Amino acid sequence: MNVLNRNKAQKGFTIIEVVLVLAIAGLIFLMVFIALPALQSSQRDTARKADVGSISSAITAYTGNNRGLLPTTQQLTGDENGKFDTDTGKFGGYATSVSNNTTEITVLAAATSVTVSQGQIKVYKGSKCAASSAASGDTANQALEKGSARQFAIVTFLEAGSGTAYCQDS
């Protein structure tokens, strides 16, 4: 009878073992929840860079169909799903394949310095990207240089770090 009682006492986990397993599981969950926002931010930045590429292709298609002319100065605002004007006679009809991270596309005349906020893509005609950019909060600044009449620079906001501008030349 003494042997049976001893076997019963040895079965199961001690409270220390249970607490240790729960502490390790808690640390793993904590690391996942800390890393998740950074991963989502990186995914949004990747989508924004792809949107810049789509806008560049849209401008190239537009100029090809309009005797080499760049789109007129205009502002396009997407609907709640991030969709823009589908009239192919206008530039918005070419800029339909962007993610819902982009809510506004603006085509502007040449500039030397630009500020972009989250959700914006700005296209500057007759400009090209310069090397410097700076950020503060939810806005980022990008320096531009004068380019030829057929060149354009596309600038958007990225969340990387504390925010930065992303610029792509034509």
C-alpha cells in the first residue's frame, strides 16, 4: 500500500513546472504582439512602393496615348476602397491599380521640395529625385531637382523608422 501512495504522489506536474511553462508561453505571445505592428507597417510600405510603380506605369501609358503629354495638374481622391476614377480619357482611368493604402494622387508642376503625408502620392512634372529626405511625425520632406519637360518624380510617405519619403524618377 505504501508503494501505491508513492506512485500517486509522483504523477502530474509541480506548480513550479506549470508556472514556468506559462511564463515561457507568455513571453512568446508578448514577442509576437510586439513584432506584429512592425510587420504590418513593412507590408504597407511594400504596397506603397508598388503603388508608386503602378502610378509610374500609368503615367507612361497616359503619355503614350496622349502624344507625349504628361497628365494635367490635378488631384485624384480614392473612394473608401481606394479606387480612383475609371474614365480612361482622364489620368485617373490609368491609375486604377493601387492598394487601399493610397487615398490621394496629386499631379503637380515642378518643385524643389515636397511634403507628403500618409496615403498620399504626389507626382511632380519636370522634376527628378534629389538625394536628401527628412521626416517628422506623419509627414516627410523630399528634395527634388529640376528635370526635363518629359521627366517626372513620384513621392510617397513610408512608415519605416519614424517615417520617410520614398521618391522614384521616371
